[in-house]
Amino acid sequence: MTILKAYFATKKYLNYWRIYDTIAIMATITIPKGFGAIKELIAVPRTTYAEFLDWQKKTKSVKTFKPTAAEKNALAKARREFARGDYITLPQLKHELGFDR
């Protein structure tokens, strides 16, 4: 056997064991046929999923900001003024309020 043949034989052997090791570590899962229509399916460990559910509960328990019509109008006006350049910078505001002293 030439050195090159021995190298490739060894490389195939090592690749086989790398694949075997990877497969041995991974868990086998069965995906039900009903999930075939789902394009994106993610499998995560149970502890990670539990952490996600805890985070989701905390997030849902926090009230979100829902602006009134007047607040939406004020926000739209502020955005128009900002686009026109009609605003002051933070250093300017500090100077006008006397906080730069």
C-alpha cells in the first residue's frame, strides 16, 4: 500500500468515526407527518424551551404602549419636524437648561 492510499484509507476511517461520534451524541427524533407543511421546524432541548416559556410569560405580563389618536398625531408631527431638521441636540438642550455649568 502506498503512502497516499494509506493516507486516504486513514482519512476515510477518521471521517467515519467523526460521523459516528456525531450521530452517537445526537438524539433521534421523529417528526409527525402533519408537520410536513411547516417550512421551519426547530428542535431545542427541554430546558431551553422551558426558559423560553418563562421569558414569554414575563414578556406577555408587561403592558405594551398603545398610543391614543392624539399621541399618534403628536408622534407624526415630531417625525416631520425631525425630517425638516427642526430639533435641538442634547448638548444644546443642556446649555439652554443651564446644566453645562
